[in-house]
Amino acid sequence: MTIHFIGVGPGSADLLTIRGQRFIKKSPICLYAGSLVSKKILDYCPKNVIKKNTAYMDLDKIFDEFKKAEKKKLDVSRLHSGDLSIWSAIGEQIRLLKKEKIPYTITPGVPSFAAAAAVIEKELTLPGISQSVILTRTSGRASPVPKSENIEHMAKTKATLAIHLSIQNLKDLIDKISPFYGNDCPIIVLYKISHPDQRIYSGTLKNIVKLVPKSVTRTALIIVGKVLGSSKFDNSSLYSKHYKRRYKK
């Protein structure tokens, strides 16, 4: 019996990994985050699967489901949106599983920032413009951000910012990062990336607040940086005929 933590990606069922699909197909129990996981992904579950939406459960109730499955010796597919490495809340679940010595696996998923870059057809690191991407968020009810990681500290780097879980703070966010990036810096807000009702709002730090409807209050990713509007950037040395590589004679 094993608990299979599976990152199911940003939404679209065809962005689910083959490994994740295999675990879902073989697990007789599926626990999923109902407000975020696409119903099409649940179609991979076996015919007589026991499906439970964890959106209405606290940590203790979720762990009770794990223990019930262990007693029955039934595998569980535990589905989380995006990738499990960031803001997935698997850390506290794994801690409990380790304490009870219940086996588990972790299958990564396509992270939302990677899916977003594909949708807007942008490379988030361009030579001479930015070589770093910072994955960050503003403080929220669920998890406050340490003072040392506030958005002003991140903005000082002038790196590409992929700001998660912060659309509800958009105006305040813009006010804080504009002094570092400038009002003309490009910004893109992506709502429900890869879902059928996906929407994209492109603008600058000066006008983006007016462009994003007030109805967009969650499930949105904010990307900020000069790479979004730069066509004049250096070519990478990687494919230069003058660049000596280990595998290129």
C-alpha cells in the first residue's frame, strides 16, 4: 500500500505526466483538490474508484483517509495542482506519513510558470536581460511571507518574477515593485492557465490594474520582467560556432 502524491500540472489533462497517469489508473482511492484539479484528469481513475474531494477536509481528516486506506491495503492517488515542490502543502502530510511509517511516492507535475511561459511563447531568461526567475508570492491568510522575502526585496534583483497566489493584491503589488522595474515594464496576468476558460491580460506596470477584470480574484499567475517585451537581446553562446563544447568538435 502506498500514498502517491501527484502533481497534475496547471489544468489541462494532456499536461499530466505519464508516471502520474499510471499511478492514478492503478489506485483504487483518489483524493483530489476539487477546486483546482481538472475533472478530465479524474477520468483516468479506475472504474470503481473511491473519489474524495479534499477541498472540504482539514489535515486531520485527510490523514484519517490515509490511515483507512492503509488498513484496507489500498493505494491512494493524492492529487495536487501544478507541481508539488512549491506551495503544495505536502510537507505536513509527509511529516505525518513518516511518523506513522506509511509509504509514499512523489511524482512532479508541470509547474504553472512553465506552462505560462509556453502559452505566452516567451523564454523567461534571455542573455543580457535576465538570467534568473524568482518564484514568489505575497502574504496571504494561509501562509505569511517572511519579512526577509517581501516583494520589495525580490524586486531589487530586477530578475523575472513569477508571482503566485497574489492576484487579490495586484494594486498593492504594483505599487511596491514599480520603483524597481519602472512603470513601462511589461507584465502579464494569466488566469487559469491551460484550462478551457484561460484568459491572458498583457500590459505594463502602469496600466495592468485597469486591464484585469475585478472578477479575477484567484487562480491567476503574474509574470513581470523586461524579458516579456525584449526582442533585442544577445544570442546565447550555446549554439555559436565559436563556442567550444564538450560534445562539439
